[in-house]
Amino acid sequence: MKTTTCLRPAISLLMALIMISSLHPLKAQEADEDAPYITVSGVVKDEKSKRRLEYANISVPGANVGTVTNADGEFTIKIRVSLQARAVEISHIGYLNELVEIKGADIAGLQVMMTPNANMLDEVIIRAREPRYIVEEAIRRIASNYSPQSALHTGFYRETAQKGRRYINISEAVIDIYKTAYDQNADRDRVQIFKGRSLLSQKRSDTLVVKLLGGPNLSIYVDIVKNPEILLDRETLAHYSFRMEESVMIDSRPQFVISFQPQAILPYALYYGKLFIDKERLSFTRAEFNLNMDDRNKATEAILKKKPYGLIFRPLEVSFLVTYKERDGVTYLSYIRNEVRFRCDWKRRLFATNYTILSEMVVTDSRTDNVTGIPYRLAFKANQSLSDKVSDFMDEDFWGAYNIIEPTESLESAVNRLKRTGR
């Protein structure tokens, strides 16, 4: 019987004693950080409700440069002057795209008001289609819809660990992501840490923490189109029931929205969620899915790799968001977000402790010309920890010209507190 085990390295958790002194400086590769660039920053809101819109896509038309808004709807994008960019494009699921003109100078405090996109699809036609057939047809078109050649992406990756509401680990990195063509498997896809930094709490009670194992490799494991065994394997589809939901617009293009949930009881945990499929191209543009928690033992087996003796581990939630973006008729990976919530309880102790591990990766640049693979010796390994491979947080101008996901106000406060108190 086929088992969906390939996702486990991406969400496996390791209970370990973290020694604060284990940080090592990273020798970053040389990069053109001195190239002149302009900076555009602001906030993205719903035009009617004024609600801030998280995870909106920010990009430069005709270029491969991009980022996303943070959970507060804020963004900063750095654009090389040599690109001669004329505008920045903002897109969000369910909204009309917005273009902001730029004239070669920095823009700060920009407020982008997004207009909801009315549903223009013919619901009668959509609901007459069999949802599983649409999913299967989109799978058949992966080779023609996605990159037919190898690509080297630059990405920004961040992972945080919270004990209750308090941050105890913040790690960030610029990463190189090598992906072979989408008609090949992911065996030779690799991630390399280019430049990174980390802050760990030095409070003794925080030395026992839960960390993501191989977190930066999310961009390989959770690319459900390149790694279909997670959800899109044809044998796996038989374990799920599918239902057509109300359609939406993404990047001004109509989308099928197909929900799925387990319809079989298997020895391992399955998933439930939604797939978003471009109506015309039949390409996967977005996936939202969660690990099924109906059987806590199966869920624990799926995400827990090791724990100290005497610790009781209770998984609460494992969720994923994966998005793709189309450029010149070819679809590429754009953004991944993973959240794991769980509770740890020691025998004979009165109170349990809740933890949240949040990681996200956004592709900020990419190229397909003269691309070579990342050597195995330089690649980030699944058994490595990001916080053990990067430097500290002390340099205020650490990122230079690299695009990142803007930190939220709460994250900035946590960074300042950890810097100031070491706790």
C-alpha cells in the first residue's frame, strides 16, 4: 500500500536541548549588494472595510522580483535601478490587481486600497463539472503549465518558535532554491543557505524547545505540484472526496475552488483543505490544507520524530498554504506558509505548555538561464537546524539589497526584547 510519507521531513519535529553557544557565523557567498536600488514600502488594505490584507503578492511586472505582505498587511520591496521598473503590482485572492506607478525614487508610507472582485464565473457551468475530473486534468497538465527547465530561485525564509505568546526562537535566511523541470521528480532539488541570522532565548526554561527539522527545505517538500505524493498522486486521490466551492479570482483570473476531505481510514493521517485551479489553463495556483487531527496518535506519528522520555506530546494543528504565480505562460512556486501548534506536558507537572512553530518562504527572484545545481555538500540537510547555521541578529543593515518579508510589529518587539535582555 502506498503511504504519503514524503511530507514528513518537512513537518517533522525534534525535541532537543538547544545550547545557545552553538551558533556559528556564516560565510555568505559574494553578492552584488552594492548595486543601486529603490525601496517601495506601505500597507495593503481592503477598500471597503479598511482591513489590512495579509499575504498579498507584491511584484514588478516583467521581472522576477517579488515579496508578500506580512500578517499586518505591510510590505517593503527593493528594486534594482537597472531594471528600470515603471510600476509595482499588488494582487490578492478575491481582489482586482492594483498597479502603483514608480518613478525611480523611494516611496514610503504607501497605502494600497484593494477592490473586491465580483464573481464573474458562470456557476451553472462550473457546478456541472465533476471536481475530481478537474483535479485529474490539472495534474495531467503539470508538465505543460509549469517550468520545463531547471530554475534557480532566491527566497527569503523565516521560522519562529513561540512558547505560549512569547517568542523563544527567531531565525531568518536568504536561500537559494534549485528546482529541476516540473516533469522530473524532486530528488535533485536542493536548498542552500546564502545568508542568515538567528536569535534564541537564553532563559534556562526555554532551552528545551521544539524546532522544525530541515525547515528551509519546505520549498522542496511542500511544493505539491513538484512533489505530488503529498496530495496530487493519482493513487492518493481515491482516498479523498471532492466538492466544488464558490469560485474566486486570483490575479484577475477566474479560479475553480475544490475542497477535499478524507473518505478512507488508513494507517496514517490524511489531509483536508482546498485546491485553487485556474479555469482556463487548469494550473494549480493555490493550496490550503491541514493535517487531519481526528486520530491524534496518527497525527503525532506524522509530525513527531523524537522527544525526551516522560514528555507527553499533543498535536493541535498542522496547516499549510502554498501559492504559485504565472509569468509569460509558465507557472512557478511563489510562497509557502506552515504553522504547527502543539502542547507539551511533563508527567507529574501541574501545567502543560503550548508551542507554535511558524515558517514561511517567499520567492523574491529567479532565473532559468545558465542554471547549475547546488552541490550536495553545500545543500541544507533535513537533519540540520537553521538556527545552528547562521549568525546573530546584531547588524541593523544585515539584509542590504535583499528582499524579505517585513516583520510584524509583534515580531519586531520580540526581536528588540531578546536583544535587550537575552531572555
